[in-house]
Amino acid sequence: MPKQIVRDLDVKGKKVLVRVDFNVPQAKDGEIADDRRIRSALPTLNDVLDRGGSLILISHLGRPKGGDPEADAPFKLDKVAARLGELLGRPVVKADDTVGPSARKLASELQPGGVLVLENVRFNKGEKKGDPEFAKALASLGDAYVNDAFGTCHRDEASMVAVPEQFPADRRAIGFLVEKELNILDTLLKNPKHPYVAVMGGAKVSDKILVIESLLKQVDKLLIGGAMTYTFLKAQGVEIGKSRVELDKLDVARKLLDEAGDKIVLPVDHLIADKPEAGAQTRTTESTAIPEGWFGMDIGPRTIEQYAKIVREAGTVVWNGPMGMFEVEAFAAGTKAVAQALADGQGVTAVGGGESAEAVEKFGHADKVSHVSTGGGAFLESLEGKQFNSIKVIPDR
Ligand code: ADP
Ligand code: MG
């Protein structure tokens, strides 16, 4: 059933609390490295403002401990609030706390069309704990609640579950971003066009076992790349040199290979390097084996060709995890080629995962795939078939 959505709410003259996910990647100097998550919330925010409401925005940023102002300082939301002001083209005020005197004063002064950003919600210990008292204090600032924080939907934190519970059913809704994310996931889970192809890569098998298991039930092919390749190859008794491997996951890898039959496709060649960093000496292997002393860093040219063809011809593609250490230019060809193949394909193409999204963006294909998810963990857990409390708490339409 579709959920109640922001446009269903009466917002005129109301203060609308919107839980957004402004957890942007930060550069070392604290600047915003990528503002995609802020831009993704704009449709919801503009809808409320255009209809005469005002906004009180709740977000976290990073993983502050909470309680130590000095340690928490790099995670303050001032830069995020400033960027939001530029993107909205209107003044944005920022509170120095989340539910304290500053937040309460600014919230009470808020006029229609006004925008208030509360301080990082994770500065409060009650957030992680889902504390009802903290949730009450937060909820008391506004008249209605909207969840547009897809990247946080898999977490039962106060601002995701206990806060909406404070509002009557007709004052809770999801935003347009969450709606869009849920729609694409619905297509992937219930109505994928075949051939349905999953491309899985990234750092570790252990992060992705559950999602691989559930995808195997649905997809026609599951292409493996990235560092998890070597755990699968090792499980088959193939030599992997000094490549990254999870020795405690060999049994799991073997079991997945046994169960999957020929659904799982592994690289037939690799780009290898004498050290896992920029400036390394590199070459391509003849076969699946990696010589002693060498590191597997990317899928090889024959694998690239094979994977790109399968991806281009798919009816539906879901991609999570880069094919190699794409952050280093010399190891980026596999990830680039898969991103290109997704962009070239005619089917539904969805990308999820922090680094995967970054790669699609970096190689300039973000606008050519059907959907780049703003969620890493939330996207993967949804693909595993999990239902989130943060969504259950929003009534159906
Ligand atoms: P995502 O965030 O998209 O879910 P992961 O976090 O699982 O992806 O993995 C991303 C990381 O995996 C990248 O930073 C990349 O450098 C690393 N990686 C991929 N292939 C290799 C490899 N062959 N050796 C070492 N690291 C790799
Ligand atoms: Mg990651």
C-alpha cells in the first residue's frame, strides 16, 4: 500500500518537522564534498514552503559521540544549513542545539516560508536510544512530521520512529525522496523485468552475504567483482596471490556457489598490481589465477567486455559495490565500464551503496541511470526484504 505523502498533509500556516538525511560526505577541512543528499530533499522542502508552511529540519551528520562539544564540533550542521540556503534561495536559520533554548526560541518565532535547521540530532544521547522523552521534546517543536531521510530509514532512532509516533495519523507522512526510493525498490523486489542482473562488488563479502542470498532467489545472473572476488575464487581453490581475502568466509562463499549453480558469474581475468596503491606496477592476468606476490585490484579486460554486455542487455540491473579500487585511476577501468554499461542500457537501472553512488557520479553517469539511491545500508537491507519501523509508523493513504 502506498504511504501517506507530504502533499497529503495540510501544511498552510503549520510548522512541519522534516527528518532529512543531510549526512553528506565531508572533506578533510570540513567542507561539503558532495551535496547530493541536500539536493535530493529539495522537492519535499519546496512543496511545504510553496503551500505556506514552514520547515524545522532534523538531521544527523557523521558519528559524533554526543555530549563533548569539542569532539562534536566537526559534526555541527552550520555548513549544511548554509548550503541549503543557497539551494533554496531563501534565508535559513540554524539553531545551536536540537531541543534546547535556541531550538525552542527559533521554532516559536518561525513564520510561513521560514526554514530552521536544528543542530545535529546525534549530539543528544536520546536519539540513538530512541528515548521517548527526547522524542516528545523534539515533536513539541512542530505541528506535523515528514520522513524524507531514506539513508537512515533502517535505523530505529528517536527522530525516525518515536518522533512520528507523537503525531496523530493524519499528520505523519513520507517525503518525495523516500517515496521515489520505495517505488524503485518495489519494482526491484516485486516486478523486475527479465533478464534481471545484479552486479555485486566492493570491499567485503561479509557485508553483502544476506543481500546476495536474497538476490539469488530473484535474479537471472549475479556478477561478482571487487575485492569479494578473491574470497569466492579462493573458495574454489584458485590462487589469489596477496589479494584481499576473508578467510573466515570461505565456507559461506562455497555454499553460495553451490546453491547458485551458474547464476553467479566470476571474473575470468584481473588487473593485478605489485602493491595496492597509486604508482604500482600493473598487468593483466591470462586466467582467473593471480600469481604469487601480486594483488588483484580490478576486473580484467575480458571480464569487462563480458560484464558490460550482460548489463547492457538486461531488463533490470541492480548494482552495489565497485569492481575495483576505483579511487586510484589505474584500478578504475572495471568500475567505469560497468557504470557506462548501466548508462547505455535500456532497462531499469538502480545503483545503491556509498562508494558505488560516488563512482557513478564521478564518472558522469548519475543522470543516465534510472535511480541512484541515497541509501547505502538502507538500500541493501531493503533488497534483503526487510521492512523498516520508520516506514511502518507512517499510515497508508
Ligand atoms: P559500497 O559503499 O558501494 O557498498 P563497499 O563499501 O562495499 O561499496 O566497497 C567499496 C570499496 O571497495 C571501495 O572503496 C574500493 O576501493 C574497495 N575495493 C573494491 N575492489 C577492491 C580490490 N580489488 N582491492 C581492494 N579494495 C577494493
Ligand atoms: Mg561503502
